[in-house]
Amino acid sequence: MIQTRTPKRLPVFFLFLLLSSLSAKAQISHPKIDSLINAYVAINKFNGSALVVKDGKKIYEKSFGYRNAANKSLNSASSIFPIGSLSKSFTALVVLKLAEEKKLAINDPISNYIPDYPRGSEIQIRHLLSNSSGIYEIFRNPEYVKQLNTNTTFSREDLIAFFKEKPLDFEPGSQFSYSNSGFDLLGIIIEKVTGLSYSEAASKYIFKPLKMNNSGFDFKNLKNANKVVQYSFISKTRQVETKPWNSSLNFSSGGLYSTTNDLLKFYQGLSSFKIVSRETFSQATTPFRGHYGYGWFIDQIHGDRVINHGGNVEGATSYFLMIPEQKIGIILLNNITSTSLEKIGNSMYAALQNMPYSLPKPKKGIELTATTLLKYTGTFEVSESYKVKIYEDAHRLFVQVNDANGIPLSAEKEGVFFVNDDDIVLEFISKDDKVVQLKIKQGLSTKVADKVG
């Protein structure tokens, strides 16, 4: 990697243009996709790297925004991102490879591997693979969520304890319900069957055979200059940094990291059946319940069958889409919290196939009467240390958290407001026409505050 030393007298604006132009030389463009992604960049909904392959060739490869806003380093094809729940596709693939090697069977009850798990004789490995086990979702446990940003190392027993004793939501195999808990159990089964750590197993069965040299487990402790900084929100004027999650907690359901080019190798390995056979991959991409197979969603875009999975942790988002019949793969990685990446990826496919798609529009507020605004004012309390004041000034609402400065709000509709330069939405909850609660949604976090006083 060539580094350039910039004279102190060079203005920051021209430095940004210089870095952008140097980065662009190695990038591959496509007019429709460029227009689409830039529309999301303009509203602060895309900050990362994109890669598209068709008929075995890259037809689009570009990066946008900052890898690290503090030192103005830009994202590039070498940027390393957490991939969140896209990890589930890797976990499923390792399990299916072990099944091909006759080291386990997908119809095995999980009690074969975790003997003391409640009702483990009724829950089969295939139920975990297909998100149809009925096991309690770990993210519903507030104690688990509180620990995600800690540095404490949790044992596998500690991890299971967050959901093990909770009753099943439904009978195993009868329904679909997305379950991080189930995929963490799969990681534990992988470790028991192979005698390896989950990280070592993913490396042995996928990363090393496919030469995915910039992929691995435990992003928090990764030492690499290309590692991205994670942000819940980023714009030209405001950046809100977040911390990587504890890998002993998001484990085999969401603990991997990668690059766009490594995920291209993953796409090529899947397409050529280098890891598992054609028959096994076909089984994995056949819906079991709720358009979900074994580690993959199977959906349609304008009638075309697509195989996909995304991932979303605080401060990073991924989306991987493949259409075997069209020989198309789309890979998107962002170092911001986003709910837009799946829509962007699906729209990119539509653009490539000359199908209808839409460009995003900046969110605009609406005018509300002074009387309406005043009904939302007051003090709300999340906890003793987290208090929110909503006040009106010059016909506009402001939000103030503890002793911080007030931030102006825009009305999306009655009862719902947003912050223009941040990913924050405030929803007021009323009872008998009186506001009693406030929901504060920021990134993946939702806090509920009761009105006081």
C-alpha cells in the first residue's frame, strides 16, 4: 500500500479529493449502480464497499466514505468489516460439511452433543439450521444486550445460560422464528464434533480452502490497519462511533469479519461447490419454513429466485446476494448501522436486469400546529441516569438528553419525530389522548422512557 505525505499547506478539501481520485483508479464503475449507491450516500445510508460480479467477472467495485473519520482514511477494497449475521451462512456451511463427512447428521437431536439441554431430544440440528427450533431469542434478554459491549470473556455455558431455561416459543420444526440462539448452539456443536474452536473450524473448512486470508473471528481484537471503525451514524458534519461487540457473546451467530474480495471468493466457492456438493447446497437453499433454508434466505426479486443473507451489528452492516441462474453476485459491506442495505442490494440487481427500482429521497419533515407540538413536551425517564427533556422553541421541538445541548426534531407524522443529522427516531406513546411514554430508536437500540412530573 502506497502512502503519501501531504504538505501542511494543502487544504483538507483538496486532500479529500486527492485521496478519492487515487482510490477511484482501482475501481470499476457501472452508471446505474453508481447512481443508485450515490443516492444512498447522499442521505448518509451507505458508507462502505460494494462489489458486483456477473458471468465470472467484476462489473462493479467501489468504496465510499471513511474507514476512520478521525484520521480521514477512506474505505477501500481492503477494508475489513464485521459481517454480523452473514456469519450464520458460514456456520451452516461448516455443519453441512461435517454432515457430508459423516461426523454428524442434520436429523440428530442436539441432546447428542449438549446432553443437558432442555427438550434437547426433540430439537434437531436441522431445526437450528432452519430457524425453526422455537428456542428463545437471546436478544430478548436485556441482560445479554447489556453485556455486548463489555470485555468480559463468557464461556459457552455462560452464553447458553442467557436462553437455556426459557420455554420454547413453539414446537420444534413447526414455525419459523429467526434465532441467534440456535446458531450459537450450532457453533458449540461444531466445537464438540471437531475438537476445534469455532474460529479454527471456520478457517479449516472455509477460509483456508478458499484462500479468504482477510476473514476471521473476533473483530474486536483484530490488529490490522485496514480494520474499519464502526459508526451508528456518519455524515460530513457528524460521526457517532460505536464499539465492536464482544465475540464470546455474538459468537457463531454473528462474530465473523471479512472484506468484499474475500466474500467474492466465498461466492465463487459456493458457485463451484468447492466446500459442499451441489446436492448439499441445493438442500441448504431450499426453503424449510418462512423462506429460510439452512443458513440462507430464499426470496424473489420480480419473479427471479435469489439466495441471500444480511448482517447487522451496532456500527456495521453486510448483505450478500447470489442468483445462480443469472451468474450474478452482489456484496455490500458498511461500517455504519443501516437498515437499507438489503433494499440497496435488491435494487442493484433490478438495475442490472433492467427491472423497475426506485431511488431514495431525503426524509422531509411536516408542519404541525403549536398545540400539537406542546402535547409532546415534558420530561421522560429511561433510568435515574438517563433523562430526556422534550421542549418547544420557535415552533419546533427539541430533545435534550441529561445536560447535553438540545437537538432540533422534525416531524415525520403526528407522534413520530426524527433528527435530521443522525439515525434517531422518537415515537411518542399515548393513552387516553395523553402522552405517557417515549420510544427512542437509535441504530439497533430502542430505549423506552416513561413520562414523569
